[in-house]
Amino acid sequence: MAERLYREIGENIKQEIAKSSLKIGDKLPTERVYAELFGVSRTLVREAFIMLEIEELIEVKKGSGSYLKNTLSLKTSNKVSDVGPFELLQARQEIESSIAACAAKVITKQDLQKLQDILDIESAELETVEKANSADRDFHLSIAQSTQNIVLLDTATRLWDMRDGNPMWKKLHARIQDTSYHDQWLEDHKKVLLQLRKRNPEGARQAMWQHLENVKQTLFKLSDTDAPDFDGYLFAQPHS
């Protein structure tokens, strides 16, 4: 398998640290500095930083920056994951928006009621992160199930299993203290359900696309260790 680009950036950052005069406890240059140095997006640098954090090379302090934690892992390369969290979100955006469009064509009244029941649970459990996350997964996979296509359901399930078992995803979420974004995502889910009720394939596609765009932007912004400003849309807009 080809080397993941974020991992290559992480190795490049290691080389820059090794060449520098940085000592344990010193602050690293910002994500933006590395992005400009390597000519890549801050999204890739963010994923590289998460990788280095898992390797315990750096320590990330929210609102302060990233600091050199040890120098041992400068000489080693530990593969922490094959898929970066934002790469995974991009794949979900492409695939799940199409699944929503497909579901809108064949969804049944029973399917719609099941989705409404899940949203009721999600609404009641917004302050309980574990239960809200479980309802989030149930909502997305129930849409896939309503397509009546086992391949689409298996694909969606695989994407969510990759998400839930991904150490970089867990590290990204561990950085985030503010959970008010759950309100935004619940509203997004309601918009998706509305389009499914209308049996509007294109509306469902756009609603799901925008929901996952909001997820990407929220996670990118809330996990920022440098500054509140961030790259605009990380990926291209949906095509008709």
C-alpha cells in the first residue's frame, strides 16, 4: 500500500525537528508554518500532528500549541493507522450522500418512523456523549439499511467501523471539549430526514453532503491548536 500522505508529512516534520535546536518542552512551529513549508493543506498537517501525538513525540495543548515531548520517536516510525480522520470523512461524504439519495427513492413509512425514533433518542441524549454518538451511528446506518441494498449497507457499516476503531479519530475527539456542536448535527439530521420524507433524492443528497461538511469543518475548527481561523471548505462541493 502506498504511504499515506499525512504519514509522509509527519516523517518530514520529524526531520525538521531533528535538524532544529528544539529541546523537550519547546513549542513547535504552527500547523500553518508547516503547511506553507511543505506546500500542503493544514488538514494534512493536522492529521500528521495527530499521528505524532499518538507516537508521543509531541504534546498538544488546546489554545496553546504543540510541544516536543520526547526525542526517541524521531528515530522510529510507528504506523498508527492507515486512514486519516479527514480522509475518512471525505469518503463518507461522497458515499453517504449517494446512499441518502438512493434511500429517498425507496424508503418506507416504517423506515421513516425508525429514523424519527432515533432522532428522538438523539435529542434526549445530547448531553450524554456516548449515547448521542450511538444514536448518530444508528441514524446513518439506518438510512443505508433503508436502501434495501446489502452492498450499500455493508459499505456504510465498514466506514463507521473504521471510524470507531481509528486511533487518530479517537485522538481528534479527545482534543474537543465543546459538545455544543451536537445541536448543529441534530438539526442536520432533521434536514436529511425531511428530504427523505419528501422522497427527494437530490435534496437528500445535498442535505447529507452539507451535514458531513459541517462535521468536517466543526472538527477541524474545534481541534485547532493554533488559531481560530482555518482553511475554508476542505473538499470540493457536491456535483449534480
